[in-house]
Amino acid sequence: PRRPNKPTPADREEGLIPYNEVIPVFPASWATYHYTVRGLRGIITAPATLESSVLFFAYGLDAFYTRLNPSQSFDALDDDFSHALLVFTLIALVIGTIVAKRAADDADAARAWR
């Protein structure tokens, strides 16, 4: 077989799961969660403004609408995100780049005079 049934310690460290001929499907991974859309006649999807998100609408006798993400909403900032720290970091990087550029120019000029 492609992957043995018993994972080696290296496989466990890498996070590989043991081979299983049936792929487990968890209700949390279904688009409609635990809800059933009766008399399903169609599904409409559209990209969302957030990266890696999609808007999902299923309709029939019932209707279901949600926004789907691959696993987590990793491209959205938390409410407690420190915008001030981000601005400070960017300013420090710009200043560091300017200082490094001037130091490199001074070193080039000193090397040219030798």
C-alpha cells in the first residue's frame, strides 16, 4: 500500500493520519452544517470581498445562506489587533532601510577613494 496502516514516529511528528479506505466526513465540514435543504433545486455561489471566502446560497422548498471559509477566517483581523504596533513596525522598517542605504552608500564611497 501507499501508506502503511501503522504510522512511524516520523509520520506522527509530521501529522500524517493513518491510511483509511473511507474518508471521514464531519458534519462541521458540510456547507449546510446539520441543516437539510428540502427539495433542493439549485446552489448559487459568489466570491466574497474577503480573500478565500465564498458566499453560498442553496434553495428549494427551504433556503440556506452562509459564508464559507476553507478552515478558519485567517484573513480577517481580530478585534484586539494592534494597529498602532503595525504602524510603528512599518515606520521602524522604513527608517532602518534608509539608515542601511546611507551606510551602504558611505561604504561604497570610502571603497572608491581607496
